[in-house]
Amino acid sequence: MPADGSPTMLPGTAVPTLGTGSPQPPAAVTPTTSGPVAGPRRLPEPSALGQAVLLGMEIAGVERQIQHLSDTQRQLSRHRRRWEAGGRAEQNVARALLVMEDAGWHVLPDRRWPGTRRANIDVILAGSGGVFVVDVKNWREAAIERGRLWRGDADADDDIRKLADQAAAVAEVLADAGLPPTEVVALLVLAGRRNIREPIDEVTVLGEYDLARELARRGARLTPDMVERLLEQLEHGCPPMPRAADPVVPRAPAAARPPTPRRDQTDPPIAGGRTSTPKLSARTAPSDTDRPDPGSSPGQSWAPGQGSLLSRDELWRELLDAADREPIETWMTWLHPTQARLAGRRLSGPARVRGPAGTGKTVVALHRAKHLATRGDRVLFTSLVRTLGPVYRALLTRMAPDHVERIEFTNVHAVAARCLRDHGLSGRHQQDAADTCFWRAWAQVGRNSVLPDLGLGHQYWRDEIATVIKGRGLTSYSQYASLARVGRSTPLQPTHRRAVWDLYERYERLRTERKVLDRDDVLLLARDLVRASSETPYDAVIVDEVQDLTCVGLQLLHAFVGDKPDGLLVVGDGQQSIYPGGFTLAEAGVPVVGRSTVLTRNYRNRAEILRYAQTVIVDDSFDDLDGTPEHGRREVDIDRPGGEIAEVTVPDAAAQDAALCAHLTQLHDNRDARYGDMAVLVSTNEAESRWLRVLAGCDIPAVSLKQYDGTSRGFVKIGTYHRAKALDFAHVCIPDRNLFPGPRRASESADAFHERTRLERRQLYVAITRARDSVWAGIRQGPDPGHPRPAQTGPV
Ligand SMILES: Nc1ncnc2c1ncn2[C@@H]1O[C@H](COP(=O)(O)OP(=O)(O)OP(=O)(O)O)[C@@H](O)[C@H]1O
């Protein structure tokens, strides 16, 4: 981390913005009362090609990359003849790649395969583009058919598997430095071939002439510091093999530096200089078998052929393309060792990642999804919140464009609905009709029972049925009578439980008479269908924000993969539980003992913000899915000092509107912050609509979090505390901060008040912990405009 405490950024990249999907530079917030805030480097729009170069890498860096990649190609070309003569291909490639060291790349030939005594890895290549485990094959005949590599008539599965195993072993070594497993790339290079790039399982098969392009397209992902740390790690984990006493090959003299390339200039090809065409079709020297030039499409076979090398122009284009893609954020390529190890670890059964807000749980989940997809698994990445799926998909697309299609991003209720559809049961979920059944049941048996005496309101009893009875899959009164109601603090006497059960039974009767399902029925039915099925569409299921699910929702997801190794990963934090109800993992039948990890380093919130958020929930114990109450104050390592809290007192709503708009405008105009990195978070849908109108009236571009898919930049996000879940923003505004939780209502019992406000404080805590750099809180004086209605309690 830089001395000022701002997050480590790769050259030209933006601060981490998990969830907002808009990688943007840190806003230029001038610290007032607190410590330092990230520097104000404003980056250009990445869509403009020329600007993208500045964004992704320095011009000089591009030149250097072109220089060394060109040199590499030239070297490879020279050495190919020797390979063809039956030389030792791997050593020659290693020698050829030595020229890359001038540009900060490191070539490590003949290294020990970690975990073995004598086996070696031919070449490991480490540089700004990542780490590559390279295996060169000098085969006369090679083909890719039906997703497999063939050498003549024999499949090359063993070669692919061996290389994948080598890369996995190297990844394990480098995880100790913080490199995510998928940043170690296995490359099987076919000597003398070109126009080949085919991912096969975890290995990418390349032609010799495609190697430089492959390295270029990765762009600059690791800083020199990171590369140094990796090298140290490799020195211990993959030391040189003892037999590597070969004479050192003198390094090729550096070629004269080419003139600075410009986008409009056409350079001669790097090899041979025979023609100025940058195309790949021209032939050079004859090969061992004079066959036609290979094509690149799957199903074709290649014999060693010849081709002109990549022109500098083409390399330039590859580098520009890499720079033009959305910038890589630090957490996409570099993690804390605990995170990196978790992402790639083989888990013998269901596993869990927990920890306070902002500790990188979702980041681990995303890296794990990438890791599993890269090795060919079909992955479901899910949570309760509908709007999170597109945001996660947008992030994974940047992290793993080649593999994102193997990952499905869907919320739990959509998964369940599809199960029913697949079994011809669609159309029966009618939530409105089910709600009507509940209100009728309440009127018939609830209103005149002992329940209203507890002063909890009928919504409480609706939630009791949804989350405690149906959400936990209870089927008999005796189960309910003796149930520990995890997550619900108002004690119920036996007469109350009996009254609740009567209400539930009446509701069920009315509902079945109308032949409709509610959302909890859909989960129950889907769970049973999946349990009864012998097929599953997924190899792995990753559940984010697991504390928001019901027990049955988690059982449905568990049913897809059972307890198989690397099957289920649940990620969450009970302190951020913002829906009524609760359950334990044991009750859901998800055994995670020995496979649970706690993360404790907060990467998101600056110190002052975290402190401010913690004051909200410090006195509230919580349950973290294991039935044991935990203390509200938790130890967290803080990564980023400073942060700004502004509590602004206003006399009325109109004054608050003006103050909040002025604050946003001032951040944007005077402090170089982007609207896209600001959020206004509120407790109700009504308040969200109102603030959308207020900002429109002030000409501030804004978008509802309901519409947000991780891509809309340049708009202030407005949404409920519930919908802000798992996202983060540089600047968060919380109007009416002092009106939430609201005061005790006339009809509310002390227990009811306690339970409601505890839940609402957790919601507020979630809202505040979305802020990275600053929080603006409106404190409204004057007459209480009334406590706002609680936000929706169903899935969003
Ligand atoms: N190793 C890391 N290096 C730098 N930044 C990181 C790292 N891990 C996570 N982050 C950043 O920290 C922020 C929080 O990460 P993440 O959302 O994964 O945390 P979380 O524990 O899931 O949070 P919450 O529970 O509050 O939703 C993100 O903006 C992410 O980019």
C-alpha cells in the first residue's frame, strides 16, 4: 500500500469498486477532520482509444513491451530451426525468452515442480502480464478436435493434464504471496505453428507465433513490486533443478529501439523484413514437413508450418486493445494470501467464508468462481438480491472474459422459478393472491387472537410464517412449539405459538383453495424437485450474502451439489442480516466444520467511516448462522486510514434537499469526484422515488439501484439500504439519518421495539459501510414527519 493509505493500484488503474462496476479514480476529497484520503488522479474516459493507452499504461511502457515482445519473436524464430533439428525445445525457448528480462519479465527455466522430488517444470515466465507456466511441444502433427488436443492419432490429454497440474502447483506456491490461482496461466506452445489459440481445460494451446500476442493481450496486470514478491516466492517454492548446470547462454544483444509507434503508422513485420504487410499469411523458411499452412479453427490439424511473425503494428494493436478494456483493479489480480489460498483451495465438502463488512468476502467468491470456471466447472453464483447478478457478471467479464459464460449469475428465487418451469409447474406462483389469503386469514383468526397483544403488527406475523415456519420447512406444530427462533428476539409463550400455528394453518387452507403458491412454497417445491432429481446443471454453487436466505433457500442450493468436494461455498456475515428470521447452517444440513474461514482485514472503508458505522451496532449481539450470539464489536484490521464524516443538521426536508444536492455538486465540481461514484441511500422505496425527483430537479444525473447493472457510469445511484447490499461507493449520503430507526410506536411493546430497531440498525450499518471515503448524514430537526414505513421484506 502506498504511504498515503490509498489502495494499491496498478499503473493507470482505478480504485477498487466492487459492485459499483465503475472503476474510477479516488475522488479528490480534501481531508478536513480526519486523515489522508486517496489522491486526486482523474483518469480519462477509457472508451477513447488514445486515452486508453494513457489509462492502461505509459507510452514508454508500451514501447518497451513492443520492443521486448518483438525481440522475443525474433529469438523464437531463430531457435525454431534448432528445435526442428531435434534440439531441446524447452531450453531453447527459455533462452529465447531471456530477452524479455530487459522489459521486466523473468524467465525461470528448468524449475522444480512443487510437491515433487525430481520432476521439473520447463519454463516459468513472470512479468507485468502475470505468471505463465510454459510447455513447448515440437510435434510434427497436432490437431484440436472436439475440444481436445491430438498428436497424430493419439490424444494429448496426459500432456494437458500434466501442464495443468504444474500450473496448479505453482499457483499454490504463489498464493502465499497473494496471487490468485487464475493468474497463473498454463501455456502449451506448439513449435512452428501460428494462428492457434485454443483453451483446453485449464490450459491454453498456442502457436509459437501467437505467444507474443498472448502476452501482450494480458496488458499490465502486476506492478514490479508484486513481480518481485512472486520471484522470491518462486525461488523457494520452485527452485532451479540441480541438473540445470547447462552452460549459460549469453543473452542476445538488445535490438536497436524502434521509433515510437503511432497508431496510424504501418511498420514492417518484425521477422525477415521482407514485406510491409502485417498479415500472418506469408511463409518464411521451410519446415521439417512441408505441409500447407495451418488454420486456426477447431477441428483442423496443423503440421509445423511457417508464417511471418507479428508485425509491430499488430503488437501495438494488441497492447492498445488490452489498454482499452476496462482497467484491471488491484483486487482482480492481487489478494491477501488468505484470500488467494481460499480462492484456489480444494475443499473436501461445503465451505464457508465469513467476516465483517468490507473484508473481501465477495472478492474471494468471485475469484473462486473464476478458478472453478477456468478448470471447466459449471458454476452458479447466487444471492438473494436480483440486481446483484448483473453487477457480478460485469465484474467477472472483466476478470475472466474467456470463462464468464460458464458462470450463471442468478438470484435464488429465479433459480427456484426455473426449476418449477422445467417441471411444467410455472404460473402457480402468485404472490399478490397469496398475500390476499394471508390478510383474510389474519382477519379470520389472527386479529382476535392473543397475537395483537404483543404489539408487533400483522407484518411481523406474516414474516413469522414466511421465514420461521415455511422458511425453515416446518411441517408440524410440535416442531414449531419447541423451536429456537434464531434471529427473532421477542419471546413467544406457548399460547402465542399456538395462535401463530392456527394463523398459519388458516393461511395455508385459503392458499391451497385458491391453488396459488407463495414465494416460500416455490423454494420448498424446487428444493424437493432438485433433491429428487439425479441430474444437476451445476458442478459448484457459490452463495453470497447467505445470511439473507431462508433455511429452505439454502437447502435448495445445497441440493444441487450436496456435500461433494468443491461443491458449495457460502459467504456472508450475520451482522449484516437485514431480513427478519434466521437459521443455522447445522439446521440447513450444511456441514462446514473445518472448512470455515474468517476474514478480518477491511479493504473498503476508511478508518473513520468504519468507526462511525460500528457505533450503530456496537451494543447489538448477532447470530452468525451457528446459533451462538456474537458480540457487536468485532476486531477488524483497517487497511485505509482517514475518511470523512459530515453530519449536517437541517431544519426541514426542503433544507435537507438543498444541502444534499449542494454536497454532491461540490464533490463533483470542486473535488473532482464522479457522480457515478456517489450514492444516496434511503430506508424506503418511497424515499428512493422522492430523491430521484429531487436530484433531477437539481440537474444531477441519477439512477435507481433497481436499474443498475454494474455499467451505468456518470450517475449518482439512489436506492434502499437493502438494495445497496454488497456494493460500494466512494461517497455515500444518508438523508434522515436521525429518523432511522424510528422512535417507539404507541402500540409497540418493549420487546417488539427492541427487535425492530435492532434489525433497522443492522440495515443502517450496511448502508454506512458501503462508503469508502466519505459519509454525509442528514440530521433533520423540527417536527417528526413520522416514522417511514419499513422497506420491503421480501426478495428484492
Ligand atoms: N485483497 C484486496 N486488495 C484490495 N482491495 C480489496 C481486496 N479485497 C477486497 N478489496 C476491496 O474491498 C472492498 C470490499 O470487498 P468485498 O465486497 O469483497 O467485501 P465483503 O466482505 O464482501 O463486504 P460486505 O460484506 O460489506 O459486502 C471491495 O471494493 C474490494 O474491491
